[in-house]
Amino acid sequence: MNQTINQNLGQTIKLNDPSLLQTQAFIDGQWINADSNETLPVINPANNQLLASVAKCGQSETRRMIDAAHRAQKLWATTTAKERARLLRNWYELIINNQEDLAQIITAEQGKPLSESRAEITYGSNYVEWFSEEAKRIYGDLIPAPTANKRLMVLKQPVGVVACITPWNFPNAMLTRKIAPALAAGCTVVCKPASATPLSALALVYLAEKAGIPKGVVNIVVGNTQEIGDELTSNPLVKKLTFTGSTQIGKQLIEKCADTVKRTSMELGGNAPFIVFENADIDAAVEGAVASKYRNAGQTCVCSNRLLVQASVYEEFTKKLALAVKLLKLGNGSDNNTNIGPLIDKKAAEDVCNLIDDAVSKGAQIVTGGARAEAGDNFVQPTILTDVSPEMRLFSEEIFGPVAPLIKFETEEEAVELANDTEFGLAAYFYSQNNNQIWRVSEQLEFGIVGVNEGIISNEMAPFGGIKESGQGREGSKYGLDDYLELKYVCLGGIE
Ligand code: NAP
């Protein structure tokens, strides 16, 4: 462990346990510097200050961690489910015991308000708890045989070494959602978190080590994205890639995995519709819209991206939403009063403002916000736009910022058609108090997740994932282990 770096870190992030701030790669149970000794800066997006410098690894370190994970997997797969469950439970408890420190790290490197960071630790750790329990319920099958002298069985076995690539918007939870089911199934993992937010991931891995998870089972590197990605996707020892990130990068990774026919799970981008029907409880719809739109400054894959509002309640909804949004306080996430932090970097803020400008140039009206905020380069004001139409870029592109575009519709058919008019299919929301409409619209929406009269839909007990170009596979729930297990059919013949 590099003491100099650690002392610097202590000044920028105040922690009860400074040893959580790891800056090296973790391979085969060892914390190591990059072979080149190069480092990568980690920046606080609220003030652009340097938080840390982490080991900048490349192909050679990635290959070594894959070899280590391959060696460890043989032994890990032979541990009992009860033992794997016990170690995952230890990890869960350590995460919970260090919740406040882990939340401070998220806010420092990612920018979200501390209250949201604390919630992310709860959310992320719930997957570890859930899969510690599910580890004990990986049942096979006994199939009735077509002839009397045979017995047919199905065994569920771990896929093998799993590569996990994660984004910066939920630097803790996106990783636990992958590592926990992989380990529960008997797989080992090689992880590459986002370059912008490696500290949360390194702290998690440090706690996994403390929990007693054997060396080689969990490994992590950060650094040269292209080199690491190419090795993870081409190395034949990696049997599966689980990726959370943009659709653009996900498509590239699927192509690269094709050469070695790796299994892939893809949690990709979204373009969620949020429909308000005229019979909705408008106050509840406003509350749900604020929660689903402005959480993490609009940087979640399930953020509502297009608010479709029925003409008869359009004005009322717009007024009430504007009142609620004007109350949101923008600032440094470490300030307890802050509701909206910065975007991840200056480019992200510029991209969001370009989407606003494009919409305004094509006739959208700004109700509130509409520009960069005084708080700093990376901040965008919480914004509401009305008179939005499908030819504006933000109708079809993922905004990933605190901008709510309002679109007026007349009929249910029109709303469903507008909602489905996207290549994405992750989350959708609608508010209605009509039971028939609730069934009809739930069934017609082409999305993996539908929130009805609810703006917050994620939890470890439910299957999270998208259809269409939002991905394949599900994380969490009783289905979440399937992606990490192979089915093996055993036919036992010659039975007298
Ligand atoms: P991103 O640019 O696709 O990056 C995601 C991860 O992929 C990062 O670790 C990134 O590394 C890595 N990466 C980029 N290029 C790569 C390559 N050639 N080979 C291997 N890895 C590569 O996405 P992001 O901007 O971090 O995250 C935002 C996106 O994630 C949004 O589209 C959002 O909707 C999506 N998301 C989806 C879900 C879901 O569950 N469906 C959840 C959260 C976020 P670097 O950081 O080093 O570039």
C-alpha cells in the first residue's frame, strides 16, 4: 500500500477507516502497483480536485489476474454452497459496518448527494445479502425418463471465470450486483470498474479480502481501458462477460466476445418514458417524476427520459412539477442540504446543454433551468422543457442529466406508441388509477421493467434488466443466478 498516496487521500476524504482507500490493483490476493508504475488520477467532480492516483494497469496485469482467477476457480467451485454463503454474508456485514465511509467515497468521486450514496450502499449490499442466501438454493432437476433403464439429471455448474465491467454512475451497486451472484454460483471474477470512480470498487474488494474470500476469487484492475477490455474479451480462460454501461460500448464488447463464444450479460442504456394519464393522482405522479428523473442528477439508466402527459392534465402537471423542481438544491454532494450534485465531468455537462439547446432551437420552451449552473463547470440546472416533439434529439437519445422534457398526448394509443418509439427497452413508468388501463398499458409497453404509480423500481428481489438494445440477462431476484450457471444434462443408462 502506498502510504504517501494514502495520507493525501486522508486530507480529501475524511474516513473513520482510512485503509478503505486503496489505490493499487488486487490480483491473486496481492495489492500491486502497475508494471509501468504509472497512475491514473481520480477527480472530485464537484470541485475538480485530485482525490487520488490509482495504479494504471494494462494487458499484462489483466492477463495475470485472469490466470489467477482461473486457478482459484477450480477450488472455489468445490466449496460448499454453505461456505460460499457464509463468506458472502461476512462481506455484506463488513459493507454495512463501513456504510458511512463507503458513502463518503462515492460522493467524493462520483458527486451524488451523501443521502443517495448511503442509499446506494444499502442497495448494493442488499445484492450481497440476497445472493448469500440464494447460494444455498441452486437446485438441479431429475427428469422423468422416456425408458425404464435410464435416469436423466440436470446439474447446475458455475460458468467459470467471469469478467465484470461497470460504469461510474453507481460505482458500488453495479459491482456488487455482479460479484455477488458470480461468487454464489461458484465463479471467480476479474473486474474493471469505470476509470472515473475506481475508489468505491477498490474499497469493496478490500472488504471482500477482509471477509475471508480466498485469494484469486475476486481480482480488480483499473487503467488502460482498451488494453484491459481487449484482454478480457479475447482471453479464452474468461467464460463470460457481464457488462453495465452504454449501448454503444456494449455492442462492441458483444462483437469482441464472439470470437471465443463467451456468454454475455448486458445492462445497457435506456430511454424511459414516464406517462401521466388524465385519471392519475397528479401529486403522486409529480413525486414519482422527481424521484425517477432527478436522482443522481439524472444519471441513471432508468431515469425517466421523456415525460408523456395527457393534454387535459398537462398544464396542472407542468405547474406542480415546476414547483417541486424549483425546490431542489444544487451543490456539492457532501453538503447535507444538496439534492442535486454535479454531472460526472465537464463534457457530460456540455453534452446535456447541447441537448437542451437543440430542443430549444426546434421549438421547446424552458419552464425552469435550461443552462449550466453557477456552482461549477460540471453542474447543470434542474430543467423542465415543454412543447417537446420527437424530432428533437432528447426524444431519442439518453439525456443522462437533470432535464425533464414534457410531451403532450391525446389518447392512450398515442401514448403507448410514443413510449415504444425507441430502440431502447429498459424501464418505463406510468401513472393511472384505472385498473383496465393499468393491465393494458403494462402489457403493451416494450420494456424490461414497468413502474406503475411508482418512480423507484430497483431492489435486489426483482429481476433488473432490459430488452431491445437495452441489453440481455437479468440481475437480482431468483433469476439472477441463471446467468452465472451452466446446465449439464447427465443421462444414466443401464439401470436394471
Ligand atoms: P460506458 O462509457 O459504456 O462505460 C462503461 C464501462 O465500460 C466503463 O468501465 C468503461 O471504462 C468501460 N469501457 C469503455 N470502453 C471500453 C472498451 N473498449 N473495452 C472495455 N471496457 C470499456 O458507460 P458509462 O458512461 O460509464 O455509463 C453510463 C451508461 O451506462 C449509460 O448509458 C447508462 O444507461 C448505462 N447504465 C446501464 C445500467 C443498466 O443496468 N442497464 C446501469 C447503469 C448504467 P472507462 O471508464 O475506463 O472508460
